[in-house]
Amino acid sequence: MAGFTHENIKGLVPPLITAFTEDGEIDREGQKRVVRHVLGPDEPGERPYVDGVFVCSRTGEFPWLTHDQKRELLDVSLEAVNGRVPVLFGSTENTLEETIELSKYAEKQGADAIVIAPFFFYRSNRGLPDIFVAVDEEVGLPDYAYNNPELAKMGPRGEKRNIMPDVFRKSLERAGNLWGIKDSSGNLERFGNYIRAAKHKPGATVFMGDESKMIHSDNTVPSYGVLDPKTCRRLKNIRMDKEVEAAGIQKFINDSHEVVYCGMKKIRGGLKYALGLIGLCGSYCKELGQELNGSEEQAIKRFMKKNYQHLLQVKEYA
């Protein structure tokens, strides 16, 4: 493996979808096509479109994958990436013990970092530093916290469904392998507080997980980067120097949510349907409620023909 460290884990890191066959198994070839699409051509002098990939994420439907499917998904994705960029793996399971077990597997197989959403299996901010210390005692990989109130299966109600910035700072101080956080809450004040907390540990990184606010950070985890990594890369490259153009790109991405994500109601289903139109994978989702109706499919087809006709014609990864 390429041997990436936490110093290499930053920038544009899209969360990959999980490609399935129609009977709900991992579509190994489809997953490889998606990875190749996200990374871009593997040719001398060509850098990947992205700085890393996040496997087994919320976009990848991790709550609905079996233990074996998570392992298979990691193995297939690592093979397809082939050391070109860091691979972050969502090792969150239903218990801390299972999370550590899956994290050990990721380390053995060659993942570059793990990502843990503690409120998927733990209820309180108070004990979060202990969670990351416990992982560190068993696993040597860099790890990243995942703040996503939507995933707080075990977490408390209201504001406390988020990892508190002061708790994040304490976790960074106590857990030597904790090197950052992905924040999908969409709260810019909280995001700023995470950044201030991370400054107490040089090298720590805070990722913006809400892609509607990508323009606010160099370090982002946008689902839209799976469909259009080049546009997301362009936004990252110019966001500080060409503010008007960057704002236009951000607006285009935000507007696309109404169509491709079906108004944010069917993110996984709409994204996979769009990817299917360019020959990458099927649209099957394990997450319930992601099936598209006829009008949604037609809207996505019109959007793709208008904005990505070159991909529809070429299908170079099919």
C-alpha cells in the first residue's frame, strides 16, 4: 500500500456509494467502475480528481450493510483505488467491540484511516473521549470522529445529538490516533468551533460534511463528488481566489440537489440512478424509501442530458 498518514488525509474526500446487484449483494465490478470514475484516468502525469475516498459512509448505506458486506466493500474499493489516494473506512458498528473488530480488519487489509460515528452505539458526550482511547488501544490507524445527528441511533435528543466541540478537543488530547472530525450537522458556528478545537493538535483536520456549504472549507466530504468530482475539485481550487465563480459552482451543486437528490429525500437512490445513466452501477439501494418514481427518473435524465451529455455519450467506464 501507499502508506499514507494523517498528514495526507485532507482536501476533497467524497463518500462513495455502495454498488449493489439487484439481489442486494455487493456489485464488485460496479464498485470498481465508480471508484475509477471518481479518481479519474490513471495515467502518467495525471493527478486524481480527489484527495481520498470514504468507503462505508452514510452515502454508502453503512447502516444497512452486513458485517461481511462491509469487509467485502472495503476489499473491492482498496483494490480499485490501488494506492492512488488515501482510503478512509467507516468502521462504525452496533457496539464498540464490533467497531474495534471491524477497525482491526481495516488496518490489516490496508485502509489508511477509520471513521467512527460514536452516537450510532453510544448515548452520551461525556464518555466520548473514552471511546476513541479504547479504539486507539487496539488499532494503530488514524481515526476520525463523525458528527452526524441523523445517524444518532443511540444518542440523546436535540443539540446533544452532536459531538460537543469541547468534548472533541478533549478527545483529541487523550486519543493519540484521533486526527479530526467530519461534521455533517450543517451548523457553521459548530464547524468553526471544531476548527478552533483542532488547532490545539497540529495536523488535525476538520471536514465539512454538508456539501451545500463546501465553499466554506478546503476539506470537504461531498456526495456530489461521486457524480462530478471534477466540478467539486474546481470549487476547492478557486474558492478563495475567484469568489464569484466559486459561488456559482456552489449554487449549481445546491440546485442539483432538488433534481438528483429528489429534494434531499432520496439522496442515495437519485445519485445511483444518475450514475447508472453513465454506465457505472445499478440503482438498487438497501436503504428503504430510495426507489424513484417515473417523474423523478425523467427529471434526472433531463438534468444529466443538459449537464453531462459527454458522459452519457462516451460511457468510457462501462
